[in-house]
Amino acid sequence: MADAIVAEGLVKRYGKVVALAGLDLRVPQGSVMCLLGPNGAGKTTTVRVLTTLLQPDAGRASVAGLDVVTDARALRARIGASGQYAAVDEYLTGFENLDMVGRLYHLGAARARVRARELLTMFDLVDAADRPVKGYSGGMRRRLDLAGALVAEPEVLFLDEPTTGLDPRARQDLWGVIDGLVAQGTTLLLTTQYMEEADRLAERIAVFDRGSVIAEGTPDELKDRVGGERVELVVAETGSMSDAAAALAPFARGQIQDDPVARRLTVPVSGGACVLVEAIGALASRGVEVRDVGLRRPTMDDVFLALTGHESDQTAVGDAAREDVR
């Protein structure tokens, strides 16, 4: 499968601050790649270079087979982009916003109107189509902004922090929209600070830190790389915790942690579901009554902490430019 996005040795500096430090990245056509990292990791700078808004100081990049520097003008007609904040005119209606974008893409008056109506239907905005955007909710503005990025039916779509500031329901709704785009074959590159969003949407994840990719793979591959499977259980009686610990000791791949107040034991293991079955059998053989038991895998938060050495920062950022230089 051909690569829709290729970046080789990208370097971008803001004065003495290095935002991109020799970045290499490849995104296969028709796939979803997520750039995951804290504020200042270089995610937004990467998107800006790939969408022709910034020129790199070194290295090269191509999108849809076009060089982001030498073919910038032609490339802009073949990509779509949505930033951290909805770029819509709140004094125009939803329809007028999309119609205007269509005319800017030189679709022609008739095609621009038709495309606007198609997208309003796709994004469930028909009822609000003729209302000024200033009366829209945050989720509705987000959907309208994403619709605007799709007016020209781009081959490659860039979403920079697409759900920043949305409530959980609006975030779920937008995830559904993104799923639909992917099903239609759109190549998607998105940035996020939300671990569960990366886990939910991405086929592959590139973990950024200090302007470069420090790890890349599917969510499961990254979790397996970190390791850290564990059996967690809650026993029925405090007195049975010692028996439970003795039963599980042969399976432990590290220190067993106990929480007497919650009557919980956490046992690091390896081997997946087979180990869980054997552990339950060992507990039963010792007569340990269990209230709750399960096998827990590493989360993307665990992955991020293990790879970068610090916790993820899921606080929404204010100014996109400031993100890459702070």
C-alpha cells in the first residue's frame, strides 16, 4: 500500500527552540494515524508543515504524492484540515459557511450549494442549517468545522486536537463521524492529548516527545511493548487476603501489592487470559471467596508514562502556536 504521508528528517526551529528534531513519519493510504504527545512535543508543528502552513528548516515531506514546499499550491486543493478551534463565521448560517468554503475551492455556485447540503445531512446539522452559527453548541460548531474541511472531498484529512473542549457526549458523537470518514477510505492524521481517543480511533499511534517520534505501532503493540499485565481481585473477607496472596504467588512476575482497606490485591503477571483462569482455580482450591477479579492490560496512559518518563498532559491548550514553543 502506498504512503499518503511521508516525512523524512523534518526540522523546525522557533529561535533557539527546536520544535521538530529530524522527524520521520509514514502514514499508509486509507489508514488512521494518531500523533500522541504532551504540549510542546511538536504535534501541531508537524501538522502545519504537512498542510503547507509552515516550511521546514530541513528535511522533506510529501502528502498525496506532492511535496509540501514545491507543490504547496496544488496540494492545498487535495487536503482538508480542522484545527483545535472551530474556524467558522458565527454571523453566517451553517449553510452559508459551507457554501462559502465551496466557492473558495472554486467548486462553482451550483456545486457549492449541493455539497453544502450533502455535508449538513452527513453531520446531522440539517435542522440548524439556516440558523446563525453563533447559536450553535460547541459540538455543533465542531461538526460544522469538520464538514468545512471535507467540502472539497480531500484525499487526506488532518485533525489537530479535534475534540478539545467538548463534553463527553459531543466527543462520542464526533468519534462516530470520524469512523464514517475512515470507512469511506479517507486517510486521516490526527493529533490528540486524550489517551482514550488515540486508543479508540487510531490504527497506528506515533508517540511524540521533544520534537521526534519515540515509539510507533498499533495500540496493542505499544501496550505489549510496555508490558504490565496484572490480575486484580477483591476478596470477600479481609482475613482471606493472605490466603489469596499465597495462592497467586506462583503466578506473580513482581511484587504483589495489597490494599487492606479495599481488600484488593494487584498481581503482575504474564500470559494473558490463560493465567487468569489458572489463578482463579488456585484461589478456589484454597477456598478464597472473590468478590471481583479480572485481567487488566496497560492503558495508553501507562504506555505514555513508560515511554516518555512523565504523565500525559490532557489539559486543553489555548494557542496552537504556543503549544510548540513552550
